[in-house]
Amino acid sequence: MRLAALVSGGKDSAYAAHVARARGHEIACAVTALPRSAEDALWHHPNARHAALHAEAMGVPQVAFEPSGGAALAGALREAARSHGAEGVVHGGLASAHQRDAFGAAAAAAGVRALAPLWGRAGARYLVELVDAGFRFVIVAVSAGGLGPEWLGAEVTRERAARIGRLAEAHGFEASFEGGEAETFVVSCPLYARDVEIRRARASWDGCRGSLEIEGAALRARA
């Protein structure tokens, strides 16, 4: 099936598209929400404007839209179907029923199917699964106890995934970051023909939470 992939630049959306392709689906285009505020719980906000690089790295066109409720996503999916032949949409939902229902309703309104191949993944073991699958991703926002400014810009490795798991147990957050405890940015994965290089970034920290704003990024050939 030809799929539109919801692509934010974060780990879950990229991995969902990768898993869908490994199961025989074709990624027809990337659909990206460009929210104005980080307070929008439905959408990945940090550095979403750089998701255009991820679409280019995948070798597919991008359909970008500014979210204003489910109708905006449905409109973007109609465009994906009309212009790129998408028959379905794949998203990186892990456990949020609100997210799954919202995406499912938008897909139904657009006349396409919704796929959530990562549903049920959880914990540090999920982070290890990503690393073992060849995904390289860095943390670009933190908002949970135990995750301080030292994590901003840190690449998640197997060792760091284990540390995140221990911090999650100690502080009571979900190590997969499904609840928004942290946000990520993929710099390399098997889905991409080229890597995304972060060239300039600015970190901010308010004492409880922080973010890494990517000010410059570009694609580069793999060594």
C-alpha cells in the first residue's frame, strides 16, 4: 500500500515509516505538522521545520500544514492522496489513545487507512530497539524529573538508553518519552539516503525543562 508518513523529525515517526516499509508498504510522501506552540499536545513541536530535510533524505515529497484541529490533518491527507497516491497514513503512536483516535478520525475523513505499527512499544527496551535498528537520534527537549540540561543534544546510545531506563524508574516517567517527557531528532537511519547534520543549535533551560533549538541543519553524504 502507498502510504503518507507523518514525519516530525523525531524518532517515532521515522521508525514507524521504516517498519511500514520493511513490511512491504511504499512511502509515497511525508506529511508534517508545523505547530506554532510547544503546548500543542498532539504534535511534535521542537525543530519540526527541519522535517523537510528528513523528507528529502527519504527521497519523497513533503506535504506541510499548520494544525488547527483534526480538519487540518484530514486536508493534508487528502492532498497526499490526490497528489501522491497515498492510500493510507502511518504514524508513530505508541500508547496515546488520544493521538491514535485523532489520527484515525482524520484518516477516515480523508478516505485513507491509518497504521500504527509501533503501538504497544514502551520503556528503555524500545530505545534499544531503535539503536539496534541503525537509528541515530539526539534529545532536543526535556521536561521530566531526572532529565537535566546535560541531556540536550545527547545522542541516545545503548548505554544512555539503559541510564534513561534507570532514571525513568527512579522518577516515574515513561522511558520511551511517549508522554512528552523528552523529544528527539533523528540524524541518521536506514530510511534515509543521507544523514542530517546539525550545524548550529542553541540550548535553553529554565530550571525545570529545556530545549535545543536547531538553528542550522543540512543533509550530508554518509562517510
